[in-house]
Amino acid sequence: MTNLPCRVCLNVPPDQQFINLFSQESQNQQMTWLEMFTLVTEIAMQDGDNSILCHNCQKRLQEAFQFKVDAQNAIALLETIMPVVEDKNENVPLPHKEPQETEVNRKSRLTNEYGTLNRFHCRFCLQYIKGRLRDHEEIHISENGGLECYYCGKKFRTRKLVLEHLQGVHLTDKSDPNRIRYACDICGKSYSEKGSLRNHKRDKHSENPKIVPKKICPYCGEPKKDMLKHIELVHSNKEITYACDSCQKTYRSKESLRNHQRLTHEGAEYKYQCPECSKCYKTNGELKSHMNGVHGEDQQLPCETCGKILKSQTTLRFHMKMHRATLDFRCPQCNLGFKTNAYLLKHMKVHSDAKDYVCKYCQMAFKHSGMLSKHVKMHTGEFLYCDLCPSESFIDGYALRLHKEKVHLGITYRCDTCSKEYGTRKHLKQHQNAQGHDLTRWTRIVPENVVECK
């Protein structure tokens, strides 16, 4: 089995399902695979290039070559028929046509004029280049934005860098301890690519770091480094073209699809554990967001709409987005609306009998992990107590906060449709659902001279 990807689709073919353009002969006795590839694609190859072609691309190459041959035969046939048809009208002059040069004759002529076509001709423009051919080809690559990785869409200056990226990032097991890593000689941090290590040294250990300023998106107000890519993927009307083969979920980019497949369908482990509450996550980014949003104490960021205190810019942006979001995700069974698809999927478990979360103490099963976490505290006795009325105990911080707001601070929630007020957000939402009011129209009322608990 080869470790090299296919020359065309960049997928790694299974064992015995690929050909080598340089070493194998085609079924056409008058032409090799390499000659057929050059005639169809007009891309010349050199020794040392990736010459692997998978079984599917091999069939596509045969079909394209046959299509080209049929088109040339049809042109030759029409040239013999058209003069007979047009001779009926003697007043119409026949156009002068040069004899058609076949691709085989063209290749032979170029070879006689310039030498070996695969060695001295540019793979992109087929021009004869005397001297540094690779420097000339890199001009074409830079004009096209680089060579694109099949899996994540990242672009590189040379094909060698693409292969290094594929083998170091996508085609190896990240949990393999023998995997090649490039370590920083200053701080010891390691990377899977040499380019990432160079960027790390430049940005962290040099006097001239490359600082890419973030721009504020005019549509959602979030800071982004690559504004054009963000607008194209999130806010444009571009058709979604990348679908998951397992669940048919669609994405706007190959990178998003690949991350979905890796985290959802390829059995990614929950190997990143929170040191504070022992919660586990699949990615380090999810763990960092959890640590900043739940256990962080450096920032106290209030929401301008409802006054809620948040601990990180990430959680504040998501919270503000929930104020602007509409209830577009509807339950197909009860027609209840939700602001995100994740909330809808969590709600759908209400209509299901599946209980996947089992208590390790009493084997009682629950539909949601949050319900299981609260239940486990009944066994461990990890209760929270109100400092104003110590006799009251609560199972989590959320219930304790609701108790303080309702009993000790007098905070209420008002329905802006009918002006009714309730002691908790849950009771207000029940009222709005029952009356058919807009769930987004509500106000959190804090009495004057009240200092909220953090």
C-alpha cells in the first residue's frame, strides 16, 4: 500500500488500486499512461513528481482520452462532408482550413523542437523554459493562491509542502507517540509541520512578530483575521456543497466537513479533562472555552442587554448572539422553537425513550448529562448553601443564583407583550409559550440600589 496520495484527487488509494504513470503501460498499445495524462491535462511531469493515480481517476482519464479522440475523429469526418454540402450553393465561398494536427503529432513536433517534453516544459503553461523551471512554475502557483490541500483547503507554495502537510497532519495518527514532531529549541513546544514551527519562533521568540490585526465583521460584529473567508462561509448566499457521507449534514468548507467527520464519526476521544470539575472534551479549544467561561475569574463582563455577568469575551459574544437570534429551529413534533440547532437536538430527547446516561451508584438512567450530574450529587452530598439563609441547600450554582435573585434581590422578569412579571426566567418562558407570545420580547428588571452577586 502506498502512502502517497493520488495525483488528481489527493486521496490515498487502497492497496493494489492505483497505477504509477511512469512505470505502468496503458491498455492502449500505442501510448503509455504518462503520454495519455500529458495529452489530456496538458500538464508535463518530471522525474521525482508524484505519479500515483488511483483507480477512479484512472477510469476518468480513460474516458477523457476517449472523448478527445472521438471529438477529433468527428472533426475529421465533418471536414470531408462539409465541402460536398456547401458545393450546392456555388455563391458561398468555402472557408480555408489548415489540416488538423493530432495530439500525437503535436507531441512529436514539440519533442523534436525542444527535446524531452516532460523535462523542459512548464506543467501549467506548457512553454519551453530554459534554466530554472521550478522558479517559473512557482509563479503560476502563487498566482493561483498556492496548491490546495484536499482535506482542509489550506494552500501551499510547492507540491512538496503539500505532501509534507498531508503526511504530517491528515494521514497519520495524532495519538501515535512515534509521529514526527518538530520541537522548538527555546520553549520545547512541538508542531507537526516545519512551517508552523517557523511561525511560532517568529511570533513568540523574535523581535519582529507577524501581527495580523483582526477586523470587525459588519454583519455579526465578531473580530476575524480573515474577513473575506468569514463573510463567504457565514454570511454569503453561497450554496452548501460539502455533505457528510454518514449523516448527510452539509457544510460550506472542506475544513468544517473534515472536523465534523473526525469529531463525530471517527470516534474522537474525550481526552481533554478539566482540572477543576473533571469534565472532558474532544478538543483543546473546547476545554479552553470551558475553563474561561466557567472557572475563569480574571474578567467580569456584563451584558448590555440583560446585565448578566460573563467571564470571557467568547461567552459574552455567544450570549449577545442569543439575544439577537430568532426561534428558527422548530421541533417537528411539538413545534416548539429554539435559537440553535444544538438546543433543538437536546430538546428532541424529550420525545425519545432513549436514556444513555446511567448513574454509577444506583444505575438510574437519564436522557441528559446535566440531569445525571445533578443526580450524582445526591449520592456524593456536594451541595451548595446560601450565605444569607444557610438552611437552604442547592444542587448547583445555577439554582443557588436563581434563589438569591428571587428571594434576596427581588429581580423579576417581565413579558414585554403583556407586562406581566415573574420571579424566574423559567416561569416567564412557560407563560410566553402558553400565551403564544414572542419569546424574545422580555426584560430583566433589577431593583435600584441592588448589587448583584457575582
